[in-house]
Amino acid sequence: MPSNKSVSDAPIVQFTNCRILRSHQLQREDLWVREGKILNPEKLFFDEKGSADIQVDCKDSIIAPGFIDVQINGGFGVDFSLATDDFKSGIDLVSQKILSHGVTSFCPTLVTSPPPVYHQVLPQISIRNGGAHGAGILGAHLEGPFISKEKKGAHPEHCLRTFEAGAFQDLLATYGSLDCVRIVTLAPEMKRSSEVIQELTKRGICVSLGHSVANLSQAEEAVQHGATFITHLFNAMLPFHHRDPGIVGLLTSDKIPPGRRVFYGMISDGIHTNPAALRIAHRAHPKGLVLVTDAIAGMGLAPGRHTLGQQVVEIDGLNTYIAGTKTLSGSVATMDTCVRHFQEATGCSVETALEAASLHPAQLLGIEHRKGTLNYDSDADFLMLNDSLYVQATYIAGEEVWRQAVLGM
């Protein structure tokens, strides 16, 4: 008869026979969970004289924090940049399906769109906790339209905008509302971008640099004004040059304000970034690397034609192009695939690969006190994985929300 009722009637679950990722190491310890949070077993034993109500044998699995995807444009036929009447059911479908990839929280991402699309779509995105219904929504990532024409990538040129007239007011008029916005990607070389970066940062919105022809000093100035992220490093920016390394140079810049860290997104799908470039970035600045999928509506679907906002894209194997061109347009990679590819390409430790999809995105968003770790009192969003980093089960707030079906059962 458990004697843990002095503090709570909620059941205590003990996950045994596992290696848990804590303090950057896989440790052979049990994981204790109650009321959706990770418990400190010492406090439980000594302060409450409590014990487990339920024991779960993890069969020697790795237990890691749930993955956080801060750049995902859609998936499974759903495009977050399309204003449809059933937008909410689309976002629900994606949040449900990505549980099998180990994603427990995400930022639905909109590519460059006309203002009416933002005005229609953004009010339908609400920040919410994850659960059996799907991964939690941390807020929207707005990638564009304040980006460079030269580095627009898959973004429609006729929708691109500048800040020249009213700076932050132009941005507000374009988006309509910033209530659910978590990240904005913009090109820092644009006139008056410094004002905009400061205004967004003041509101707790993460500013990311991308789709840009900025030189290093423009990028450093943006960071000094509050920018903290780089959108899909190497893609849609000036290539690294030894006399002016551009945005890429932020990885080793000595002009980053003290106590600040610049993070950078990497699409580790084997297509967007050559493995050698992935290794260079990781070795230069390992603590800033954030794995992102940049997945489009075609993720999880057969090859063929799909949409990305205002554009038609074509999927050919793992390659996704703007139809009729060779311009890459997002990926169809899943987060667990990106984690495995990153580990194989860099030869990094299992711990490092897992933290690039969990701890680092949480730190980027300033939520590492509750997400991205298995520290005591943090949210019990975690995964069971095998040694090859294939997801076996996904848990949100301590509840199993997905499990790999066993063949033959």
C-alpha cells in the first residue's frame, strides 16, 4: 500500500531498466513521474516516504526528452501556409502524426504569404499542451515575408515585403497579430530591421536570421539587437567566404554579447546540407546546433506534386523542388531520421544527437526549465528509443501517447 498520499493522490509511475539522458549523459537510473512531472526520488522516499504505484519495465531502452521541432511547414497533406476552412483539423492531424517521430512539441511554420493568409491562419493557431491528441504547440514560426529577393529560395517573390515605410508597424499590419507568434525569420540587411528586431525581442519573440545576403557585421549587429537564431544554416544565405563569412561567421564570432548564445537550425536530411558542412558547423559551435525538419505537406506522403504556401512543389525520393526547377523547397524528412543522420554524419555521441533535437531547441525558446530535459520538476515529455535511435514509444505529461506496433501481434 503506497504511502505517498500526504502530498498527492496521483499515482507514481517508476520507469525501470532504462538509461536516461540527464546532465548530458546516459545514466542507468529509474525515471519517476507523477502528475505529468518528473519526480526527484530522494524527496519522494525521504520527505514523503512514498513508493511507486506502477512500475514500467523499459527493457533496456534509452529514455530521452521529447523532440522539439521549431521549423515544420506541414506534413501528411497539410500545409500550414494555406488558409483553409478546416485549418484546425489539419494542424490536429499533423500534431497527432508526428508523435510517432518522437516530436512532443513544435512550432507550426508559415512561409512567405500574402497578408490575408496570415490574418486568416494565425488566429487559428493556439498555444496548447500536448497529450493523446498530439504534440504541443509552442507558437508559430513566421518565415518571411521580410526576406531577401536574392535568397528567397522557395518563397514567392511577389509576396516579399520590406520595412522601409513603417518598420514594426509594417510587420504588424502584415501579420495582423503576434499573439501566438514564437519565432520570426527575417533578413537583417533590410533597412530598419534593427528597430523591428528590438521590438520583437521586447515582446519575447525569437528573431531568426535567414533568407538573407547579410554580411558578417550586419549579422553581428542583428545579434547585438536581440536576434538569437539562424534559419537553416548554409541554406538561403551567402556562402561562407574567408574574407567575409556572412551569417555563417556568427558561429565563431567574437562580437556576440556576453552571456548570449546564437543557435542555428540544421536540416540534417542528407540533402540540404552536405555531411562535411554539417561536421564543420557542429565542430565550430556544438552547443548552438538545433535540428529542424523544415518538413512540407508532402512529408509522410507518396512522391508527386504538393503545395508549399503559394507554390507547387514536386517530391522525387527525398528531394523536394519547386515544380519545374531544381530549387530545394523544404524537406520530407522526419525528426527521428534527422537525429539518426546527424549522429551518423558527425560521429557525435548519442547524447549529443538527442540534445540537438530537445535541449537546444528548448534553450533557444527559453523553456528549458520545463521542456527539453529530464530534470526534476520538468514536464514528463519523453521518448523510449532503441540503441539505433528508433523511437519505440512517446510520452507526454507522463502518459503514453504513441507506441511502435509489434509485428505479429
